Amino acid sequence: MALGTAACSGSKSDDTKPNAAGSSSSSGSSTVPGTTTSSSASSGPEEKLPDLTAAQVVTAFAGKGYRCSTDEAYETCAQGVTSIQVLIGKHPRPPVISLQATGVAAEAATKLSDFTPQALELAHVNPRGQIADWLKQQQSKPSATTTVGDWTVEFSTEADTDQPGAILTLTDKLCKVDCGAE
């Protein structure tokens, strides 16, 4: 796993497509303060959301109808072919977040791209718009890595496994202790 050192905090943010995908569930009612999915910006900078703990992220997804369960060191919340895995721990925010979509690689990558804006908003990932835009540019690639803000972002597809699909993993570069499952 390669770790980048450059932060991309001043890049342009095209929020129109990610917000459109994520705004379909903007009920504004959530059990975690600040996890509404409505957006006030259509082309300007996105609102910086406060960090959530892993437990708060899981609560936000459960509040949106995702089925959540614990598996080893991760809490997994799934709905249909999409899911999020959040590394459990006592960190101020999850050190690892993994978004997944199952299916044939190309279709799964599209589903993952559609799922990502809402998932990153529910998890309070900043800057989520840049990550969602970057992911859309990776659709034809089997894998890619970048650094956005304080996150190392990795995209990959799996074809020759018992559960093919597409995966987007975010690793917190600021985490120093207990930052992985192994």
C-alpha cells in the first residue's frame, strides 16, 4: 500500500453530480447530530462536516436503513449490493473506511461511484466531493491510488474471486496507533 504525502485541499470541487446522487436521501432526520444528507452548495466549496467516531458512522447508516453487523475488527453496514466497512476503535474518526459494491467489475464500479457521495457524507469524510469526483475518473481502471486531504484513497476491482466487485478504501493518514485490522 503506497502512502502519498501531498494534500489536495485547494483543488476545485465539482459537487453537482455527487450531491445529486446523495441528495435522494435528504430527509434531514438522523440519530447522529450533523449527519443530514442535504447540501447547500451546488458548485461552491462543500461544507466541512465534523468527524464522527466509528460507532457514530454505524449509527448514521443504521438510521438510513442499512443492516449492520460486526465482523472481527470491522462493523459492516449493507444495503442491496453496496456496503461500508468501518474499522472499530477508539479513534476520533474511523482510521479505515471501505466502500464496496458487488457484481461484475464494470457494473460494480458504476454502483460504487453512485453510492460513494452519500456514503462519504453519512460518514462525514472531508473532502468527500473530491474523492467522489476522483473515483468517477477511475471507472475504466482495475486499480488506482491517490491522496485527498488526510486520506489515502485506493480503488480496486476484483473479478476472479468468489465475490467480485469494486472497492474504495480510505485510510486516515493521521492515525498513529491501531490503524488497521492486522
